[in-house]
Amino acid sequence: MKLASDYIVGVDLGGTNIVSLLINSEGKIISKDTRATLAQEGKEKAFSQIVNSVRAVLEKGELQGISSTSVEGVGVGSPGPLDTKKGIIHFAPNLLGWNNVPLVSILADHLNLPIFLENDANAAALAEWWIGAGKKVDNLVLLTLGTGIGGGIIIGGEVLHGAWDTAAEIGHMIIHEGGLVCGCGKRGCLEAYASATGVIKRTVSLIKKGRKTVLRELVHGHLEDITCELVYRAAERGDELSQMIVKETARYLGIGIASVVNIINPEMVILSGGMTAAGDLLFKPVRKYARKYALEAAIRGVRIVPAKLGDNTGALGAAATVLKRKSRI
């Protein structure tokens, strides 16, 4: 039997799915559970899904001889804004009705384990710093590129939270005053231009203005079926409109990364999320534009790399949050 506190549970709470992992203190995955969040059925249903997901990985662990008494705690990575100290989610845009939810106390009552809350992008950054692309790199920035753009910053081996847990909202950096409307309600945010949502909106807008593209044929005229992945595939096939969108997106990301590099002075910038599947089609121009717009002294040694941990990043980072708060890593 392992010594007590050798195991941790990490929960990645998303608007669509919940991923829970039981891991050991070295990051090895012992058991995993994935299930729908069912947020549209109300908060109570979602709470139940989280609790049942955690219990599922604990039960699988017990089948391998791991007692739940040897679990040090449960970390939850959640969209925000949130208060990590009080354990409250102030607002989660993809979780219906989640306003000022005291998630830590709710889960603690059901699970009888210590619960720790962290912003999901911060959790992803912590995971990559711990056992991923940023291992042994104590100053790094992570961007999650998906429906929106999230950010996590590690400085001196510690997560940057800021005064009110709103640090690293890189997606809401203004890169174009008075520009496109972002999901946050402001105009000109990086997220409005360089997220998967931004890619789709800009592409569809140009098609509606009459720009020729193979994309219209690929979706049989149903422009609502255009995806970011489809735009990148069309760009690889030589579609001029798609190539222009891809180049623009890389330029916007490069501007955002350059600004962060100038301010934070990291050793590494990690890109994660669905958009990174584009590979060199994304990374090569992003690196070029980041170097063009950043101060040479700041960008010279910076590596811009893909994340390593894949779909488990969020849950691994949530688990790492427990270890970090207890000064174990």
C-alpha cells in the first residue's frame, strides 16, 4: 500500500464535458472518467455529474488497491472569472446559470475531500510546466486556442493569479481599437480575431461579400458548416481566401504573443487547443510574426512550441493544483 497523499484527483470542468483523472504524485494516470456536463439541465445536475465523475475514478482506483483515504485532494479546473481563495466561480459563460457558485464548499460536502479551484487555462499552464512541454522551464506563457483564447502564465515556477484572479486573460488583449466584437462584449480583442470562432466569422463574412473560395463547395453552400479545421485544410490545398485567413490569424497571434513576451519576458510560449492541429501551417507564421513584432532582446531566446499533454492537460493541471497549493511541486 502506498503512503497517504500519494494520489490526487483532477477534474477538468467544461461546458460540454467533464474529464476526471486519478493520478499519482508523479503524474501517472491511474484511472479516467469522461462524461457530459449536462449544464443545460441546471446547476444541480452538473454538480451531480462532477461528484459522480470523481467517485467513478476513485472506485476504479479501489479496484487497483488504492484506498480513497490515500487521496490528498481534488483539484478542479474551471472557466472563470473565479476566486481561487474563496472557491467561488463568479461566472462561467458556457455553464447556464453559474453565477457566484461556491463550488468548493458544494463538492467538499459531497466528497469529504479537500477541494481546490483553479482557472482552467492556469491549470493547463501548470500541467505543461509540471510534466509537459514546459518541464524545467520556470517562466512560460500558455495560450489555449479553441472556441476562445485562454491564457496561463507561470513566473518563477508559480502561477500568476493577479490581485483578483483575473491575470493572463490574453484573449482579451485589445489588438484593434474599435474592431470586431468579442464574446466578452468589447471590441478588438485578440480572441475576436485569432480564436477558432474568429477564424470562422472572418471567413464567412468575406464569403458573403463575394470572395471566391472552395469552401462554399465543400459545405455545399451551407456556410454555417464551415469550421476552423476546414479553413486550414482548404489553405493547404491552395485556396487563396483560406490562405489569407490563415496568414492573418497567425499575424494577430504573433502580435499578441509579441506583446506578452515584451511584458512578461518568458523563456517559452506554449500553444494548446484544437487549432494547433494545423501544425506548421500555424506555427511557422506565428513564430515569424512574433519575432517581427517583439523586442529582439525579449524574443531572442523564446521557444514557441505546441503543448504535449493533449486532451488530459486540463485534468492533469487541476490535479497539479493540489500539489502546488500544498508545496509538493
